[in-house]
Amino acid sequence: MTTRRGLADLTVVLAGIGLVMLIVVVGYVLKRSGGRAIPVADPASVSAGVVDRGRQLVRDYGCVTCHEIPGVRGLGGVVGPSLHGLADRAVIAGRLPNTQENLVTWVMDPQSVAPGTAMPDMGVTLPDALDIAAFLYSGGGEE
């Protein structure tokens, strides 16, 4: 039978483990960022790309086969992550700070960022990647 004292001790131990995990995660983020804040994409700062063209390109390249993308009807794929709220994420592909330049790199050549990733190289050109990034950072909107 568990006593109150035993539950209190367990709670303290679990809280301590949680604190240690938090310290480890913060340390990792600071190490990866060199002590600088990790930028989060600001849709207003996307300097190039045409949102409406990007919406069409995510269809043309078949992005909706693997991803759920706001504002684009499609299969609502479950292979890749949902792209809802992409602009609010701290990182892209689990490793790159969320900037327009990094998103364009990821879209054009995902294997260079994360070798072996399930994201295929779709042969996306620079102008197309800029438009896709502009669309994804816009939040998509309704179709």
C-alpha cells in the first residue's frame, strides 16, 4: 500500500527529473544557437516569393500527397507533418532555425539537410521554392 509520504517523495523525484530534462533541453538549444535566440519565421519578413503561385506549386509538386497544408485541398497526407502554423515553429526539419533561407534550402534539397529523410528531392527550383516558402509562411488561407 502506498503511503502519503511515498506519494510525496515520488512527486518530488518526478519534479526533479522534469527539471533536469528542462535544463538539458535548454542547454542543447543554447549550444546549437551559440547562445543567440533561435529566430522564428516572421511572415512579414519573407522578402521574395508569390503566395498565390506558391499555393499552386504545392499542388503541382505533390506536397499534399504527404503533408496536410492549410488552404490546399488534397489527400491531407500523413507521411510528413502537417504544415499548419509553419511560420510559428522554431525549427525546420527538426534542426534548422526557421528562416526563409533555411526553408528554401530544405524544400530544394532536403537530403543535404537531413540525409536519409523521407522527404524526397522533388527538383524544386529556386524561384519555385521562394514562392512555396511565401505561401507556407502566409498561413495558407481558405481555398
